Amino acid sequence: MSKTLVLGGARSGKSAHAESLMGTDTLYLATARRIPGDTEWDARIATHTARRPSTWDTLETPDTTSLTTAIETATKPLLIDDIATWLTNAMDDANAWTSPHPDLAPATTALVAAVSRCPAPITVVSSEVGLGVIPQTRSGRLFRDELGAVNASLAQVCTQVLLLVAGLPLRLK
């Protein structure tokens, strides 16, 4: 079964490229949480929604349980967009920003295992955060480290890994 990881920096074209890899019968797993009163976030979600074909189904999966369940029970091709947003939610849920030793392993292990066992073709979008400067804040370093680790784990279970740079895909695996 095809498992593709599409990585890229902010505004690299990773989501649009991942969408172009999908057929007309796709289940889009949206990982964003809606934030009451955040009109800028709502506009970003609306942009992504408007770009999707009308033949696609969308399921909002902002937490680990809903995301892993959707992956493990898939009956048609999946597109997950994106892991960085999902990880932010998982970190919020684990109080990682203030906890001295947050344990994100249960959430990240469950995600990687679900992708590995997915019964349908799956394309996963995630941000590549390992090419920039070292974040100045503890929360920034924690996020970068956790996302880097989950990306590496996902790359191990995926059959294809692409990196988008300036809208151009580079095949890594």
C-alpha cells in the first residue's frame, strides 16, 4: 500500500502538491482546531477548504484518537494535512508548553503505528523544521525537536518521502 510523506517549509507548496497526488475519491483528514474569534485562522482553513475538489470528503481530526481511528479504518485514499498542526494540538492536550517533562510518546507512537497499518493509500503532509535556526524559546525548541522526531518516524514507515522547496518536489525516498 502506498504511503507518502510530503515535507516542506512554510509556504513551500507542500499541501498543494500533496493534493495533486490524490484522486477524485479522497478522504481529507483536517488536523486544525478551530479557534473561536481567530478570523485569520478561519481564513487559512477556508483557503484550504476551497482548494479541495467537491468529490472529496473531509473529516476534522484535531486529536490523536480521532486521527488514528480515521487512519486505521480507512476505506479510501487518505490525505492528512498536517502533522505540525496535529502535534501542536497534542502538545496543548499534554500541557507540554508548561510541563517540565512532557510525554508525547503515546500520541506520536500511536500516529506512526496507525500510518504504518493504514489499510488504504495515505499521503501525509508535515512541516520540515530542521533547516532553520535554533529556536530561542523552550517551547520553540520542544516543538522543533518533537516534530523532527515524528517526521523521521513517519519517513521510516512511508514508501515515498518528498521534500518541497520553492514549490518543487525533491524525492528523498
